[in-house]
Amino acid sequence: MLLLLGLVAFPARAHAQEAERERTILLTVAAPTAEAEQLAAVARELLQRLAMQVVLRRVERIDVRELRRALVGEPPYFARVWITFGKTGKARLYLEHAARDRVLVRDVADDAHNPELVREELGHILQTAVEGLKAGEEIGAPRDEALKQVDAEAAASAPPTPPAAAAPVAAPPARPAARPRPLRFGPRYELVWLGDGGHFEDGPGAVLGALWPGSKRVGLELAGFFRRPLKVTKSPVGARLQSLAFDALLTFETWQGAHAHLRVAAGVEADFVRVSPFASAAEDVQLAPTQWLKLGLGRVALTYAHDIGSLGDVEVTLGAQLDPSGTRFVFQRSSGSTDVLSPWPVRPLLSLGVTVP
């Protein structure tokens, strides 16, 4: 008997529950608890006249995915309603009727000074829609069509997608420092200031330089110069000087930049000077024969080399000849000696040239 009563009572109870849900509105409100309960109270008062009951569900935000699908696997409500409030107080109502795949979307303008008026208007919209549904009317629009507006507004209100980070552009590789050439050769033109009345020697030459094996800074430089003839007159005699100079210097690269480098050098210089005496007109003097003099000098230099690509380097050199012995060219006579030329012991020099790689 108990089993029979259970088999009869259970379907009856299930049928009663299903009938009750068919008279129920599921109201989902995205609002603070107090405001959601006030809105539910308005809806219950208005829908009670239609023999409908309201079940309130409060959420933090409306999940639009719920609007996209009907309830499956449980007795349907007569209708599901979602109400959400914007930041300014504007409200939106969504209503889904279980018997039809349609959704009603209604907006209510905000009234910050009278929120009760907004709740009343929402309640009347809900009441009118339920009356229409019970009378067999169609309300709203097909679900997909009604939710197109929701999708468009969601896309418009979504924060802008930050632009995709541009692919990093590789910076051009830094130009390496202009390394000195392991072997260099080039022509030069050099001027040496002798002093003593503004005399100077100048002439062409050539330089051969090389870095020390295994070193990037220390090297050796050999040079040779031909000096143009220099004529010096000191009454009653004079001298014509013709010089050849040969240098042997140790070099050190002190600085290397992107297009240039500096080099210092120090070493020795051997000068071979051909001295040819001559007498002034109408002077009866006995002249010494032409001879070659050999002079040992020191030499220091600072060279700036600028890279001109595959053509080589342009070089400018400032330096000095050092004459510790104080060389003098003199004219000897019975009454004493007279200087024909007394060069400075430190003689500035300037050299211009190019280096061929």
C-alpha cells in the first residue's frame, strides 16, 4: 500500500511543482540587495493581480550567455526576466517567454531624483508583457535578432583593444670603432720650421707603418723625406742646403672612434744634409768644398687619421724635431766665426698625407 501510495503521490507532487513553475516569473536583478528587493516588491504587487508569483535572484552582473539559451533539463518558468542598471541609473529589462524563442528588450531612462519612478515603470512594463503573453500575443523579437543590439552595445562599450605591439625594429648595428690598419703606406708632404729668421724646410715623402704582430695598438713606423733646397745668405757667404731625412718611430694607438683614431709616435731621425757654400758677389773668399753632414735627431708626433672607406685614411700630423746637439751652420774666418744658420733645438713640424690600405 505504501509503495502504491508513493507511486501515485510522487507524480502528483511533480505535476503540482511543474504547474507552480508555470505561474512563476524568475526575476534576476543586477543591483545592490536593497534595491533588488524593492524592485521585486513592486513586481510582486503588480503581477499578483495576474495570479503570477515572482522569485528574486540577485547577481553582481547580468550574464548575457543566459539570454542566449533556454532552460534545459528542468520545468520551464513562465518567463525569465533580467534587469540591470547602468552607472547613470538607466535600466534595461530583458524578458524571455518559455513557450516561444523570443526576447523582449526595453530601456528605461534614469531619474536620479526619483528612483522609485524607475522601479514603477519597470514593473508596469513587466506587467503589460505578462498580460500579453497570457493572452497569446507575441512580444519582443526572435532571440538572435533581439540580442544583436546587445552584442553591438557590448562591443561599443568594451575598452579599446590596445594596438598590437609593433614588431621591434632592429636598431642598425653600431658601427665598430675604426680599427687601425695592420699595414699602411702612403705619401706625405711635410714642413719643418727651423726658426732663425723664419726659415723652413719642406718636401714630399712616404710612410710605411705596421702594427706589432698580435697587438692592436703598438706598432712601428718608417718614413723618408726629401727636403727642397734651402738657400741661406749671410754676408759675405751663404749656403745651399739639401736634406734627406729618415725616421724610425714606435707608435701607439691612443684612441679609436667610429671613423677616426689618434696615434702618438716617438723615435729617432737621421738627417743627411748636403751643404754647398757660396760667396756673395765681389767677395774674394776661399770656400769649403760641398759636403754631406750627418745629423742625429729625435722626433715626436701626434697623428689624427680619418677613415675614408676603402680608399684609406687621411692623416694630419703635428710634431717636432729634437736637436739636443744644437746644430749650427757657420762661416769661419781669421777674425772668428759667423753663423750662417742656427736652427731651433725644437723644430715644429706639420705633415699631411693619406694612407693606402
